[in-house]
Amino acid sequence: MVFGGPGRGPFGSGKVRTDGTLTAGGQETLFVKGIQRKPKLKLAASVSPNYDDSPECFQFKSGICLPEPLFRVPGTPKLRTSPKGRATLTFVMPGAVLFENFKDPLQSHPVPFSDGKKVEIQIEGTKKLRNGSVTGPVAITTAVVEVPPSP
């Protein structure tokens, strides 16, 4: 089991738990705990490659890989905070992230995850204000991607 460290932002010290490996294209579940009950937050999850394991994704002169949002599997509960400050999300792990090319947007392309590489999972919270909203990290963790062989 992998536990994430404290979130660094206005929304605190949540922790994300996974089984340690995320299978590309497979159904996975995240467990989040330690979420503040007040203020009421709208939660969202995303996955992005780790800086150390994917140097091709972080070429700041030409482009970067954008975090891939994680969407719930139909029929499973939404990512909401319970009264005890917990949440779960069942999602299908994406197989790639998008490399956004700054110089030529037509050259943007998907970058598939590699077997055994680390990814970062981030849970963000958004609080509505009168004049807009504030978004910040709630919990962050890393996990290893497992890519199944081609049939």
C-alpha cells in the first residue's frame, strides 16, 4: 500500500492510498482520508508522470505533459467527502498523457505510460468564493504503472 504525504496548500493534510500499482486500462480505486470537512470542497483527481522518471514530458522550452483527469466509473459513487473526512474514487487508469507542444500545437501528441515508471496522483479541492474560487492540493501520492502486454 502506498500512502501519500500531506497536501501542501490551503486545504490541508489529506492522504491518498492505492494498492501500489496502477494497471493502464484497468479499473482502480483510490482511498482518500484526512480531508477537512469545512470548508466544503469540490474534489477532482488527476494523474501525471513523475518528473524523475519521464524527462521527455518536461521540456520547458518546447512543451510539457498535462495531467490527465481521472473520471469515475459509471455506477460508482462520486468523489465526495464523507462526514468523517474520507472519499473513494473508482476509475479506469488512462494509458497515456498528452504532451502539449508550445511552439506548434499541431505537434502535440499522447505519451504512453511505461511499465514500471512512477506516476503522481493528485487530489485537488475547489472552494467557491463570492468573487471566484480557490483551488489547491488536498492529497498527493506516487504509484507505479503496470502496462499489460499486447495481445
